[in-house]
Amino acid sequence: MPETYQFVKRLPNDIGGLQADAVQQTDHVLLPWEKRCHALADVLDFHKIINTEEKRRGVEALGADLVGKLSYYERWIVAFANILFEKRILSPTDLALKMDEVAARPRD
């Protein structure tokens, strides 16, 4: 590795070239919430609220520990929330109130 590598920090999802087990490819049917998350990403991008580059930066900003603990779409959701907080489009209080409202809905 070049000497200058010490000056560059790997981002959490930058795993290229590292030792790892073989990739196990499996078919994965998306759960309904994962489909909604993907649709949300498309809507945010279409309306120029959060673009792909911002989403990538948002996921990288989570840090290696959190990236390692969250699933693929969980990373997206946390990144979206943080970016919307930064842009003052959404507040943590508003999000918490909405989450409480959804949790209180009757389930069939």
C-alpha cells in the first residue's frame, strides 16, 4: 500500500481489497417496508430533496460500527432522517411524534 494511504481514512463501506469470505449470493424478496424505503429514496430524489450522492454520504457518515449493525435499508432510513434533520425539513421531535402515532394504530 502506498505511504500516502495513512493519510486517507477508509469509509465504512469501502471494503474493496480487504480479506473476506466468499460472497454468498442469495435471492432476497424485499419486505414491504424495504420496498417503501426504496420508493421513498426515488421520491426524495425525484423532488430534489435527497440525491444519490447525499444518500451515500449519509450512509458513510454513520460510521463503521453502525454500518455493521444495520441492514442495508436500515442504513438508508437513518441516513435519510439525518439528512432531513440537517436540511431542517424534518425535526427529531416531529419524527418521534409520527413514530408514536404509527405505533398506536390498531393492528388487524
